[in-house]
Amino acid sequence: MFFRILCFLMGIILTVIGFTNIILYLNLLSFGYSFLEYVNFIIRRVEFICLFIGLFIIWMSISYRRVHEIHL
């Protein structure tokens, strides 16, 4: 149970890092970049990958069930 909570928190942290950096890089649009250039720049960043890794970890920590887990 503690491991699932730890994974959930780690997933939230990675997701927040990813979303925050995507929002921060929106400033590139005000510097004259087109939307396609912005998307091309974002998908090449490590923070974008952290976003999906964090969402996957959250999903796994919520949906994973142990066979011998006691349900109260």
C-alpha cells in the first residue's frame, strides 16, 4: 500500500513538472513562433516525456490490484 502511494505521488510530481513546462513554453508563441513550431519544440523536450510517464505511473498505481489485497 505504501508503495502505491509513493508511486502515485511520484506520478503527480512528474505530471506537474510536465504541465508546468508546457505552460511556461507558451511564451514562445508571443516571440513569433507558429503553433506548429511550438508543438515541434515541445515534443522534443524531456519534460514532455515526463508528463506521459507521470500519467502512466498514476494510472498504474490506481488501477493495479493485488490478488491477496484485503478489501475493507
